Amino acid sequence: MVAAGTLGLLVVAAGASLFMAWAIGAGSSGSTPFAPAVGANAISVMRAGFYVGILGLAGAVLQGANVTEAVGEELIGGVTLSPTAAIIALVTAAVLVAIGVFTGYPIATAFTVTGAVVGVGLALGGDPAWAKYRQIAALWVLTPFLGGGAAYATARFLRSERVIERVAVPLLAGVVGLLLANISFVVLGPPGEQFSLAQATVARVGGGLAVHVGVSLALAAVVALALARDMAGDPARGQRHFLLALGGLVAFSAGGSQVGLAIGPLLPLSGTVGIPLVALLVGGGLGLLVGSWTGAPRMIKALSQDYSSLGPRRSIAALIPSFAIAQTAVFFGIPVSFNEIIARARGQLRCLRGRRRSRVTVIDTAESSRVCRNHGVWRYCGYRDRHESPRPCGQRIVGQFSATWTGPRRSYSMWSATDSARSAPNSRSSR
């Protein structure tokens, strides 16, 4: 009877866990990674949904252990969740997520699962794990500022007239390569441990910190040079390829950071029936895969329109911080809301776009040069691709801000500079 009762509890818990995994795969973690690449016409919607499912499964198996163990064992001290408690936590979280799915109001899975597990554990008489709570709270509070701020700074760097685009984008690719060299994987470490490529190299050949830094810089240089070579022939094509690579990395990171939310509460229950952690990770990863294949394409199509309005450079600026924050959460074993990470980054980029467009008023009149001289401000215009030197043009402006517009066959960028009235050259209006 005990075995039959335990098996029944396991079936109910597995059903709730699979629903959570499906909802995560069909939601932000399945739809967000490749949406920028779809918006840039680098990949089709259905192919993006296929790849995001495969990569999410790989990330769940290779990197999902830390978050899974944190959700299942580290949120409550002094007690172990009973099978019944695990069922209650999973069903509660699944019901709330289902309400969000079917009503159209997104509910963060990380907040739901973490709160359910903590609430059930405290009800059983467990002790609060204050150290873990501080880690979780710190990352949850800092995520909007770190993700949004990093995305904003990256976008400003890419839009800067001081840095050539063919140099700026490969430099960011080098940063991604540096992160890749220090990401831990199960397959690179000894049994029960995870090693990064740099750590595995040090463990094999020795050398300590010098070898660790050397491997990291070498991989960063290889990635940067590869993208620079790709962009040499066609910069737009190189950006699309970079978006595809970033989408794959973000999809992989989403699998590693989100699968623990679906299967973490099952960890105490699996110990009573002898199910290994790897089997749970594979099952959760398959749930993510099914969600990505069945529910993500529709969301990808909708989000791709949003990203196409941002453009490839802003999309790159949104994905790089998202990848870094997700990997930070995986490393420390902290459940995070992937939707929160992406949404904050996109929000900051929209603010940048709105600010750049709303504070400029251009009046193209014959009197513009006189107005510029009187106000001590002169207008310059030049090609955004920086192949030509800035040249004066007589457009009246209000405020010293930048604006962009599209001309025939080429995009132009305009900016303002403050000069004295005597140094402002004479010019006529350009139309």
C-alpha cells in the first residue's frame, strides 16, 4: 500500500511538474531567444521553435542541476519536504501559472515556485534559509537595474559615432567568448562537479591563474576574429549570424536556469523512489522541448515584430546581458524570472529609442543658418556608417540631441555640436 500510495503521489507530482515545464518552454524561455533573429529574417519561425527546444533540453541536462538542487533542498532548513508537501507546492504553482496562461496575464514562474516551496516548508515547521533568501533577493532586485543598465550601455556603445560598427560588434562577441570560457558544464568536470573550459584546461595541464586567463582571452579572441571576418564581407549578414549565435546561447541558458523551477520540488520525492537527478533533468528538459515545439512558435512570431522595430543592434544589446544574468543565476543556483530579465532589457532600449526621437525638432528653411549662428549651435550631418566626414548642413534644431532618418538606399545619422557664432560656416538649406 505504501508503494502504491507513493507511486500515485509521484504520478500527480510528475503531471504538475510536466505542466510547469511545458508552460516555461511555451513562454518567455522558449519564445524570447530567437525572436530577434526571426525579426532580422535570419531564421524562420518554425525552425527557431525547433532549435530553441533542442537547446533548452541540452541546457537543462548540462546545467540544470544547480537550480534544481536549490529549489528542492536549499530554500528551507531543518526539514525535508515530504511527498505530500512537494505535491502541494507543485500543484499550487501549476494552478497559478495555468491561470496566467489562460487569462493572458503572465505570472513569473520563478516567483510562483519559490514562494510555494517556501510557504509549504515553513508550514511544516522548517527554518527560513536566510542566507539563500539574501542571494535570491539580491539578484531579483538587481536584475532590472543590471539587465536594463547593461543593455542601455551596450546599445549606446553600438550607436556611438566614435566606434566603427565593424569593430564594436566583434568586440562584444569577444566579451561573449570570454563568458563562454568560464561557463561550467557537467561534461567537463569530474563526477558530481561542473567545470568550465578554462577550469578543465587548468586541471589537465596545470598552470593556475595564468593558464585560466590565457584560455579565456584566447577563446574571446577567436570568437571576435571569427565575427570580424564574417562582417568584413557583409556587416548586416554578420549581425544576423551573431543574433543566431546569441539566440542559441540564450536558449541554452534558459534551459539551465528554468528547468529547476519545474522539477526542483520533485527532488525530495524522487529520493524515496530512487530516481536519479539526471533522469529528472531529462524529463524536465523534454517538457521544455514539448512546450517550445507546441507553444513557442506563436509567441516567437509576435515577439519578432517587436524586435524588428528595435533593429539588430538593439536586439544584440538586449540578449548579451540576458545571457550573462542567466548564467550568473545558474552558477549560484538562484531561480530567476527569465521574462523579467528580457523585459527589463527591452524596456530600457525602448526608452533609448524614444528619447533619441522625441527631443529633436528640425525645420528645414532658408533661415536655418542664421538661426544656428544666433544660438551658437551648428548642425552637422553625415553617414551613419562613418565612411564620410561630417559636413555642415543648414537645418535649424531645438536642443543638442541626435536623430536618425532613412534616405534612399542609405541610413543617415545627424547630431549637433556647439560652436561659437564666428566659427559656424555659412550654408544653405538642404532638402
